[in-house]
Amino acid sequence: MQSNSIALFIAPKARTRNHDVEYPYRADSDLLYLTGENSENLALIISKDDGLRIYIPDRDPDLERWVGPGISPENLCDRLGLSVSENIFSMQNLFTDLPELLKAKTTLYCDLYKPSFWRDDLLEQLGKILANSRKGQLPPLNISHPSILINEMRLVKDEFELEIMRRAAAISAVAHTATMGYTRQFQDGIDEFSIRNFLENKFRQQGSYELAYPSIVAGGNNATILHYTRTDARVLPHDLILIDAGCEVAGYASDITRTFPAGGYFQPAQRDIYSLVLTAQKNAIAKACAGNSFLSIHDEAVRTLVQGLWDLGLMKSIYWKGESMQEAEKVSPAGIEEIIEKEYYKLFYMHSTSHFLGLDVHDTGNYFLNGKSRPLIHNMVLTIEPGLYFPREYDWLSDDFRGIGVRIEDDIVIRADSPEILTGLAKKEIHEIEEIASLS
């Protein structure tokens, strides 16, 4: 923070689901990072010169009878090493205290860029200070988003955070592997929602009661839809099942994708595509070392996938629709360099290979610095998730490949030489997946 600066964080209110029913509350990730408190009734002020103030509601016995105890100032201070008398204040006084706290401050770090229940109140207080400008009082003239302060802090994890993420990853990995065996029991097929329910119950059985994001359970051609969430189709024994799901522990996300045959055994075309994606993922993981660029992971995955698609004969004649084209045209690339340069591979692989992971499943942090792909740093956590997708609508493809969607995703910690794979308990080798089927 700059001198004469102040940062303000106010927890958003719970979101209404419908009428008077609210969604389960999840704190703003920045505030959760700074306080560890998952509560909507909380504000945090950090001053470069004046220290830290936390505002919480006064006790309300009538409300507690309905919803339970509120924030305990003693527990909060014990966890953060603060003093109740010096650092804890009444939420009722937040906006009346602000004019005095903002005096002589030149910079305010605050998220004024999106609608919030408190924005008008804050602007009113800033206006009151401005009204006294003839007396030498001015509000902070520089207003910056707090992400400037926090994104880089959250990007590199400490050992406390990594232990939580290891726990979340292990719970999710065990659930994914168990689900592979579960689906094999249904010789006539199974509904996607039944698979989802089994998987998420495995999270809960291991002590995680929150999802990091809505689970994707997609069978057959649905696996070619990247963010498929309907989960209402029937999966047949010859289909592949793609599951992209992860639990949350203490606010920290896990993010795993596994693809496996519903019937337990890969058909030849499925095996070819799965083997290629797995090879691309392993090659990309090998690039995930401190000092390499973030983009080098994606570049390695793309090159491996393109070479494999070329060898399988799947990119020697394609139908391509460029941004300025009205209809797809038949294209016969000369080789893998042309495919990469003109991005023809995006017919089958249209997303990035990695994203940062932490309190948000797509965690904070810039992928580029000064116009260049940023170097990877020790204790960054990110995903590596190449995939290939062959929708049934690609009627120019061989029938053996149409309707196949494969993605394999692991969570990894950047190290100097080789990354730590947090999600290694989730089986992904072909022989491991088929062995699970034989034991079920």
C-alpha cells in the first residue's frame, strides 16, 4: 500500500434465490483470504498509517434465536492476533466513522466498480468530505481496485494454504475414482444425475460439504459441450463419461476432470483419443516448473495434440469456418506447423490448458506481465487440463470418433524441478481405469 492510503472491504449480502429464500452464503474471496471469516456482516479497513479495524454487528439475541450466534469478536481476534478493544468496532458505526478515517488519505483501495448495497453510502461520505474542501479537507483523489494489492498475494500459496488444498484435492480424487467403479455396475446404462449425486455424496462422506463449482457430468456427445450442466441425459455402456468436479475445503477449491468408459473398457477410437490427451497432459505437466512461462504449458499441450491428430489422420482434411467466413470450407493443411499457426486445432481443442487455482476455482493473478507470458513461481497452484472434442455434428468425421469428448485435469503446485501433483489419487492411466471396472 502507498503512504496515506486506506483499503476498505465490505462483505456482500447473501443472494436471494427466490422470494425470501437465500442461497448458502459464501464470503467474498478477498475478504475470506484476509480474515478467514465466512460472514456477510463484516467490514475490514486497513490503513497504511493507522492499522487495522474490523467492523462486526452488535449481538442480537432475538436474531440469534433464528439463525444462531453471529461473529465472535474474541474468536476472531484470537485467530488474527488482534485486540478486541483496539481492533473491533460496531458495524453500525462504519459509515459515520469513515469521514474521519478518510481524512488526509490520498488513495482509497475499494471496489466501487460493481453495484453493491453500500456503494451509495460510501459515495455520500466522500461527498461530505468534498463539501468541506474549502476547509482544507479532501477525499482520497485516487481510487484503485483492491485487486492491485491482493491478486499477487493470493497467487503464491503458503504451506498453510497448500495443506488445505491437498485435503480438498485428496477428497475430490477419491470421489472421482470411486465414481468410476460405481458406473460400471449398471449394465443397461445410468442417468447423469445419478452419477453426480454419487460423486457429490462422496465429497460429503469425507467431510467436504461445499462444491468449488457446479459439477459437470456429461455422457457421450454431451462431453463435447465444455460447460455442460443439465445433467439429465442417459449414459449408455458404450459412452465415455466426462466428469469435471471438485469440492471446497475452508474456502479453497479443487478442480479435477476425469474421462472414462461407462462400461469399463475403452473402444478403439476412444482409446486413441484418450491416450493422446493423456500424453499431452503429461508433456504439459513436465513444463510446469519454476522459471518456465505460463504459456509454455499450453504451447506444449497444443503441439502434442496437433501431432497426434495429424498421425491419426484427423487433421489432413477438415471443414474450417474462420471469423470472417459465412460457411465452413474444406481445408487440407500442409502439416502441423500450418495447423498451429492458423489455429485449425481449435476445431477440436478450443480452450486454454491452465488456470490458477485457490480460493476461486479460476483464481486471481495475471497470466501476462508487461505484455509477456509470466514466469511460473514456486508455490503457484494451477490446473493442467488438455482435451479433445468431436461433436456428432461434425458429419465429415469418421463415425468412430464422432460424439467423443475427453478432458483430463489435475491440480499442480509449481516447484523448481518437477511439480507436485495434488490430485494424483484420481486414477487416469488406461490400465488403472479398466482395472477398476474389472473389480466392480
